[in-house]
Amino acid sequence: MLIRHVPAVPAILALALPVPAGVATASSTGVTAPAVPACRESRLAVAATAADRPDTLRISVTNRGAGACVVDRIPTVVCGDLDGPTLPVPDADSAPYRLPAGGSAYAAVRALDPVSTELRLVDALTVAGDPAHRGRTFDAATLGAPDGIRVWEPVTTWWHRSSAEADAVLDRHTD
């Protein structure tokens, strides 16, 4: 899977960016807050299901660990053997997304642009909570597409607190 890289940013702007996973932060009292570790892939449950609209899927990730951890705010979704992951909507760079113990995050994937005049069929979709993870692969039949998943210019939302929120973001950025 492809790994997204955060571009270099001048030091003054870096203060406004989210803190990367595994980095401790200093408080105003000078005491260093403990770092929230990156989620171990073995502690994450990844799911994907067909949505109630054409060429759209819902994905989720759940932290099965005993403590909070972080995944990338942009899910890594790869359609079959196509090059690279789906593009995020809205456009963004990598940043941590905190999952509390037992907490879940949700995203929506639009596999086929509705105005597209071209498409490819893929036999599977791989979803990972972080680009450093291998992810879990879901075959097309499991996702309600026994003849293959129709794909052209696929996009995915960032992780959200609910599937309804992810759907709304997808609607806002793909219409």
C-alpha cells in the first residue's frame, strides 16, 4: 500500500498542525503529556459493507485495545490491483485520528464517479486504518457486487464519528 507523506512545513506553521502519533506534548506547566500510541493492526477490527446507494461502500475501524490509540485520519482504501489508494475528500494530508478504547470511526467510499463514461471491474477492496498496515481485503461478492466492484476515480472520506456524518461529507464533496 502507498504511504502518504506530510510535506515539510516551516516551523511556525508546524505549531498549528496535529501532533503525530507517538509524540509527547508539553503542557503550559512544563509537564510532558503521555503520547497516544499508533494503533497496532492486530488491535483493530476493520469492516466494509455495501451502502444503500450505487457504487458506494461504508467502512469502519474499531479499536479493540484497552487504551486509546491513533490511526491516520484518512483511511487507506485500495481497489483491487489498481495503483495507489483512493483519494480523500476533502483533499488532505496525513494526520492522526484518535480512537478511544472500544471506539469506532466510519468513512464512506464512492468507487465510481456517477458521470464517468469509463470503468474498471475489480474483484476486491482492501481497507486499512493506517497506511502502515496491510489491511483487510473484502471480495466483491461480500460487498454485494458478485460481478466485480465498478471503479473509476474512487474517493473516500476521512474517518468520522458516525456513518451518517461520513455519508454527508461524501455528498458535500462529490456532487
